[in-house]
Amino acid sequence: MDHGARTRSTMRTCRTCGVAKSDGEFYSSSRDGYFVHCKACVTAKRRESYRSHIDIRRKQRREGQRRYRLMHPETFTAEARREVRRRSYEKHRSAAIERSRRWRNDHPGATTLQVKAWAKKNRRRFLCGKVVKENRRRDRTGGRTRLKPSDIIAMLDAQNWLCAYCRCSLREVAYELEHRTPVCRGGRTERDNLCMSCAPCNRRKRNKTAEEFQAA
């Protein structure tokens, strides 16, 4: 038996472009062996059809998504979305960590610059993020006060936008919400126990009270 006969290709002529091509350039068909149009012509025709009906297809897709949302509302809650993101991260965790590590190595210092640029451009959202973070900390420590962005601005204005400890201008450096008496030592998240300080002072203060830090 000649095994090479099965790999020997014949030439066929495409009915669309009229070019003679080998069997490998045609899609196979269970009815008569091969399509009468080559792969390139079939692909071009499918692309043209898709582009000519793209608005209709998008409308149908949006309508299908709307119906699915109505039929399965439980899959579109905030908790469900967070769970999907969590499962996806856990599944590809090692790859994501490695990708982040390579990017940081290829772009040293870029992450810090991006955060500073974003905070400068989105000042109000940056303040809101600090408030959300502080409210979560308040929930963990059992505090009662819920802060608002206006509270942060009010404290900054009361301090003339100066650090509560080193008196540097908070308009030029990163600032943080600071507890005069640390939470780990019984301090509460309340207005009389809060102030605005620069990031270096907040790092150096650690678990000291304001009096201990200023006396050191």
C-alpha cells in the first residue's frame, strides 16, 4: 500500500478568486470532500458579513445580556463579582505575581510615580480613599465616629495645612490621618484624637503618643 498517496495533494480552483490552490488551502466538507471556495475567500466573506451587520450583532448581544441579567440577578451582585475576581486571582495567582514582579523590575520607581500622579490628579478621590480606609479601621477597633471627606478638609484647614508635628507644608508632601493616641494603646477614631501629619512623621511616631513623640 502506498502510504505517500494519502499525503499527496491535488490542485483545485477557487470559484471566487479563480486561483488554483492545493487541497490544504480549502476547508474540508463531509458532503463532497472540499469547499469550492478557498480559505482566504471564505474568511474575507465572513469578515465582510460581520462588519456589515456589526450594529445588529451588538444590539442582539446587549439584549441577550439584559435578558440574562434579569433571569440571573444573583450573579451580578457586588459580592458575586468579588467572588469571581477572587477565584480568578487564586487560579492565576503565581502568574499574576510573576507578571507584576517582571514589570516592577523593568520599570523601577514607576509604581511610586504613578501613585503620586494619580493622587495629585484625583485629589478628592484620594481623600475619599483615606476616609474609607479609616472607617474600616474604625469598624475593627469599635469606634463610633464615621469620617467624611469634609472632615479631612476641616482638619487640614484647622492646621493651616501644616503637619501637626514637624510643621511642614502638607500641600507639598504626602499627608496621612494620624491618631494622637495610637489605636493599639486604646486610642479611638474620634475628632479630638485625630490630626493630619506628613507620612515621615507618622512612620517615625509608630506606637507612641503625641506627647511621647514630641518629647523624644
